[in-house]
Amino acid sequence: MDDKRKNKIIEEIKNIVNNNIDLKKDPTDEDIENIITETVFEKSKENYLTLSEKKEIIKTVFNSMRRLDILQPLIEDKSITEIMINGPNNIFIERNGKITKLEIVFQDEKKLENIIHSIVSKVNRSINQSSPTVDARLSDGSRMNAVLPPIALNGPILTIRKFPEKPMTIDELINLKSLDKKTAKVLESMVKAKYNIFICGGTGSGKTTFLNALSNFIPCDERIITIEDSAELQIVNVPNIVRLETRDANTEGKGEISIKHLIRTSLRMRPDRIIVGEVRGPEALDMLQAMNTGHDGSLSTGHANSTRDMLSRLETMVLSGAAMPLDAIRQQIASAIDIIIHLGRLRDKSRRILRIDEILGYEDGEIQLNPLFEFIEKSETYDKRIIGSLERTENEMKNTSKLKMAGIFVEL
């Protein structure tokens, strides 16, 4: 069946179903699906439909009426990692690191906007003309961002970052060659010894995935507080865990709960460690102070193009919320963070650890970095896949006191 004929039948069935539904009775999903199924089978008497065509039309009509329309199959497809919708007629997906444009389109701009409203309302968020942007989380844990006109010039914009049902482990990252077993053992030892670790990288470099993997090295007898804009972390081996999520202001501009507020609240919850999903503003100072006041082993991430660039960004974040001398800020950063890890996405779309630096302290107006591991590119295959590995530098690790206090001995 060609698309034109199929779309015509779908529209006819939707109209028939809408006319046959008694909304006053508040029909369930099962009621709707039964009516759609009956209608499709009746329709097939006029226009012959194969069994597979009937199933496809039933699912399409049901998704349109009770789910997320053409977006629903994309969300259910586990091979898709990113969905990018630039207005009703431009839908892109990322699969296996490759971005492709789909042929499907939304019925119109209003349909897409209604779907966005449906998504955000289920997670107690709102989006409207006065507040035309929103970040939210879907029921399956996927992260979404939406922007409405007139801010978005080419129609409603929807971006969904999907995450695997099961968090990726270090062993899986080793299989993907993001790092090797020796480096993984070093990082495991650092997490268990309560080094404060900061992960940085660009968009889509795998920061959240890597933070998840590291978090699962935390001993199961500790108490963890996780703080996120939209809850994404999947820490499965620690039973004593508290998950906190920010809240936007309401239509009256009240009720906002920020990461900064949640960090301060978490300090009264007797945490062994605090994990901040991502710092991007003045809450950086609260995170650094928490690390400096007995909450060793804390973890966080941030956007940056290198380890040195991340330090500069942290300075800017702190300055955006506090009038502090630059020297004092740099001393805070140098004393709070022990290890900084830079992740990157290479030209072949693979995600790798590019560098692991130890922060030695603050001296001569600069935060001193000691590179411990560095990614070395060696060659590439005929199909442009990069061959390289994370290599140990010749620099000796200086801050080994936490490893010794924890009774951990690892070859560095």
C-alpha cells in the first residue's frame, strides 16, 4: 500500500473513531483500542488490507489519539539514541552515532505543540508563550528539551536524548574501547578511595553515561544524594540513595527549586557523597564547598572542551553568583577537586576518554594540573575508524594519600 492511500485510510478511521467515542464516559486505552480495531476491520471490507497493514494502522491511529503520535515508535525504538524535531516537517534521529532525516512528518504545527504540552504536563512542568523553553524527563528516563515559537523560528522544536534501560557498565565501556582494563582499575580505586572527581566534555560526549558507570563503584554501605535538573542517573548497587530533582517556577514566577538550593538541602541529609548531574551556574560554588567540607568522593560533570577549559568555566560559574577574588575561587577549585576527566567524541563518532588529570594545587596564580593519562591516536582503518588508546604518561601521581588511607594499593 502506498503512503498516500494509507494516510487517507488513517484519517478516515480517526474521524470515525472520534465520532463513535463517548468522551463523557472517560474511555480507557483498552476501550479506544477496541473501537479502533473494530473500525479498521470494518474498513478493510471496503479496502482490502493485509494483516500487517491492519496492525500498523491500528497502532498508528492509537498512538495518534492516546500516545505521542508518530513520535511514539521512535521513543520505543531502543536503537535510537537521539530524536531531533525541527518543526513538524523535519524529523532527525541519531542511531549508532549517525544522524539521518526521516520521511515521516507531523500532521501540522498544532499537533506537534500539543504533544509537547502533553509530555511536559506529565512531569509537572509547563511551557507557554511567557515561558517558551522547558527541560523535562519522560517516564522511561529520556531527557527532553522543547522550545516554542516565537522563540523557535521554524516551528516547535523538540529534542529527546534517550538512555538505555540498563545503565552502561565499565566493562561495556571497555568493550567499546572507551578505556582499557588498567585505567578502569585505577578509576575504580579512586572512586572507592573517595577522590572528588569531575567529568567534563562536549555535548554528546558521554558524560552522564560515564558518571553512571563510575557511580556504580561506590561501596553499597554508603549514603548517596544525587542532584539533577532532569533525573537521568541510574545507580543500582547502592540501596541508601536519595534522588533530588529541580523544579521550575510556576506561572506566577514562584516555587522554583534550583540545584543550588538542593545542594544546600542535601548537606542536612547526612550524605557520604553528593553527586551533581551537571553544574552550569552559580551552584558550582556550593558544590565546591560541599567537597571541601567533608563530603569526599563526590562526583559531577560539566560542559568544556578540555580539562583546563573546565577549570576556567568553573571560575566563571562561581563568579556569576558570588563576588569573590579570583585567587580565592581558584584555591577553592584546587582544594575541592582531586581528579578531572575529559571525554570527547572523535571524528569517527566514537566516544573516548581523552585525558585524566590530577589537580595538584594552586601556585603562582594558576591551578596546577598533572596529566596522568592521555589519548594517543595511532592510525585509522580503511573505513575511517580511529585506532588509538589511553596511555599512561610518565608523570608520577602525587596525591596518593586517600588511596593509602583507604588501604587500596593499585599500580599507577
